[in-house]
Amino acid sequence: MPSWTWYVARKNREHLAKDLKKLKRYGFEGVHLQGDDETMEQAVALAGELDLRIHRWYVTLMNGNKEILEEHPDWYVVSREGRSSAEYPPYVPYYKWLCPNHQGVIDHLEKKMREMASLAGLDGIHLDYIRFPDVILPRGLWKKYDIVQDREYPRYDYCYCDVCRSKFAAEHGVDPLDLPDPAADVAWRQFRYDSITRLVGRLAAVVREHGKKISAAVFPTPAIARKLVRQAWDHWDLDAVFPMMYHNFYEKKIAWLEEAVREGEEALRGRFPLYAGLFVPAILPQEMPDAVRYVAKGEAQGLCLFRYGSMNDKHWKHFLAQ
């Protein structure tokens, strides 16, 4: 089965070369690679020799950059409580999120796409965190954060910044803060879905102008993605999608992979390939063949391992034996 992996690049070129050669030897198709510009150039040169595809792994809307925080605090999403994630990030300190409707954010991201896509030999850009903050965390994480989210609470509900409110009001004649029940309002939910979908389309256009592919890491199924993070990824303009089917996050058994893949494939109807993301830390080495088998039964075009560094020798042994 065609395989990819998420990979955080080491600065040591010898280690990088060794890892990429190993992936090629094991029959991998491509790598979502995170690293600085110099490392990316080295990786692309090595991948060219190996005929291995490289997508630059880019964290899109979650952004704690000090310069942006200081110069553009208005770029950040605002909760239904009226608190900016720049000052009051939900869940963890680094959860600072840019608003997909703010023109400054759009311009900034388009510029980043142009810069990254200009690298000769790079196959594509891989968008991560291309969504709103989790209005509801996956159930398997509630205990970790000592939280119960049986509904959408204002503290975690985004975005109610001036830009989002004015745009929605212009389209629907009402400020979302004045809605009787914002969480239940179909038009307000759709506005957030469309906000992300529209941004993906704009970034895809920029990337393709440079002859590159565009892919994205998303939540595991269209239904879950809509409910938790406002992603309607089955309507996005992509060349491939990599749903993070981390079964333990949803208190599911490995067999759930087949169901999740099938739901995604049915929604996509063949518009672009789906590669099932596997969370290696939650998979015992001897379970690797089962995980691959369930992904295949769901008829995914391939799989993606999160992440390369989590694979130990026993994982590799069982992965290759399947």
C-alpha cells in the first residue's frame, strides 16, 4: 500500500540522508517534512536522487510568532466570551490561532505559500492546523485536560472577532453574538466551514501556480471534523488528504479505521486520494498488520504514519511483514 510519513527533520544531513534512504528502501512514496529552509533544500536534493516525494509540512493557522503577536494582535481568533486566543489561548499556552477571514492573515499565508512553493524540486505543500481551535476536544483527551465537553461552551467557540461578525452580518443580517443559540445555528456553522474551505482554495491556487501539489492533515472523518474543528474537508480543493485517524483519541479500537476510511471515501467520491493517518504510539508493534489491513479494507489510497520518530525496530518489523 502506498505509504507516507510525517517527519520532523534533523539538522544533521547524515541522519536525514539515512532516514530518507530507509524510507525509500521500505517502499515509501513520500514524506511530509518539517524543518527550516536549509534543511528543506537538503531534503529535496536527497529526495530527488531517491525519487521520493517531499511535501513541506506547514502549521497554518496556529501561530505564536512573537512578531505577529506584537504587530498584529487583531489577526487572532476571538471566543464567544470575547477573549482573543492571542492573550487567552484555550487548553494549552501555545494555542494561539489566526483568523481565516482577516485579510492580513490571508495575505500573510499566501506570501508564505509563494515563498515555500518556489523551492525547485519540492513536490508540494502540506497544510496542518488548517482549522479553528477545537470547540470540542476528542473524547479520549478529556481526562488529560480534566475537562468535560458535552456541548459547545463559549470559552472554546471561535471566531467572534469584528471581521467574522461583520462578514456574517453582511450575509445574514444578524450579528452572530445576537443569535438565540449560536451553537445550533446552521448558517453560522456553515459560515465557519466556508471560511476554512475558502482559505484552502486560495492557498491551493497559489501553490499550483508554482507547479506544486497541495495536501492537508485533517480530523478523521467529515462528520467529526465539522463537529470538532469546523473542517468540511470533503469539499476542499486538494490533491490529497491525510485524515488523522488516531483511534485512541476517540476511544475506538483499531477496527474503527475501516469505518473512518470508508466514511471519508464515500464523502469524497474519488475527487482526490485519501491516505489514512495512523497514530503509531497507540499501536502495538504486533498490531501494525491489523491497522494496515483495516485501512485497505476501507479502500484508502494509502496510509501515513505519525510519525517517523515513533517507529521502533519492532514496529518496522511488523509493518514490513504485513
